[in-house]
Amino acid sequence: MLMNYIALVPGVPTRMHFTDDYVVERTIIEKESGKPKLIKSLVFWVDELNGEPAARTFSVMSQKLQAPLEPFRKGKDYVHYDFIITKMGDGFYVDWNIQTIHRVE
């Protein structure tokens, strides 16, 4: 099945290069309460995925994952880096390892 978004697989490092970003508001249903909740999702356009050309998006709903990426949004500094993100765990116990690699220009 073809997809235009990137889903991280636990334990598998995913290398991405971002070219643009935007924020969207989404309504989700909280698992605990079953009630709707409005969240902001940070979305990046990805032009390279694991070293190969791509035209996909990477959506970040977790504030825990958004926090270390946020400083790179100023001036779109992320265009000068590759990001290797490894999802660790699942559900409530998920965490991420993020490595940045400066691109030679």
C-alpha cells in the first residue's frame, strides 16, 4: 500500500531530511476518558527518507517529540540537518532517540 506519511516503527532508526513545516489542529479521542481533545500537530515535508528521494510528510503529535525539534524551526534551520529518529516502546511508554547530522552543503 502506498502512503504519503511516515510511520515510525519501534526500534528502527528512520533518517529524514525536512524541507518545510506547518502546524495543524486535530481533534483526537482521549483513550482514558473517551472525550474529544484538540491538539496541535507539527508536520514536516520530507524530501529524503533513509537516503532515498521522497515526497512524504512526517506528523508529530507528541509534545515530547516536538520539543527537541522546535528549536530547528526558527529560520527553517532543519534544512541544514538530517534527523535520525528512533521510536522506543509503544503506547504510554513510548520515547524517542533523536540524532541530528549536519548536512555538507
